[in-house]
Amino acid sequence: MITEENTAPPSAGAPIPARPTVLTVLCILTFIGSGMNLFSSLFISAFYETFTEVAKDVGERFNLPGMEILLEMSPAYFLTTGIFYAGSLAGAILMMLMRKAGFHVYTISQILLLLAPMYFLGLKTPGVPELLFTGLFILLYSRHLKLMR
């Protein structure tokens, strides 16, 4: 039986409730994904000329489809997405500390990451896999908001 006392959000002076395992797993997955993407985005933006030469060579050598899309992106795209991945990572850190603000930072960063290719590449819609994963993570994170302060 759920009572009003069990569903009320923790007050500012109340002890922080234990972090659920699912929230911990989500945060760790976000640390891995956003951390790797942050590193690669900033690395590519810093060494853009070298990256395009290597990407073009690898694409031609191994006949990789879609490599031309990477070559169309500017250093500004990679720098921008790096900033958004940093926001996503910061949001996950805050959620790991059971802070509601982390959910909002994470959600805004993820939405901006969905919109960035549309802006920089002139795409009409975000990619379906990206949309599904982003929506799933936001949904799963939102289920833990009531436990955060």
C-alpha cells in the first residue's frame, strides 16, 4: 500500500534516498556513451584536417557507406556536439548524485544532440535509432525523478 508519505519528494533537509540500481546502470551507460562521444567530438574538432584525410582514405579503402556524410560535417559540428555531450555527461553526474537538475540538463543536451545534425546537415528529421534511444533513456530517467531532490 502506497501512502502519501512514501510518494512525497525528499525535502531539502531530509537524507538522500538510496539510488536505485536501474538509475545507477543508466548513469553508467551515459558516462560511457557520452564520455566516449565527448572525447571523439573534441578530438575530431581539434584535428579536423587530419581526420578528414584519414576518414576519406578509410572510406575508399574499405568501401564504407556513409563516410561521405562525415566528410560533409564541419569542425563546428563536432565542437558543438562535444559541448552537448559534456552537458549530457554533467546531467548524468548530477543524477548519480540524486539531483533533479541533472535530468533537465541531460534532457536538454540530448534534444540538442538530436537537432544538431538537422541544423548542420540540413536533415529534415533526426535518425530513428537516435530518437528511440534518446526517448528511452529520457523515459527511464524520468521514472526516478520523484526520488531526486
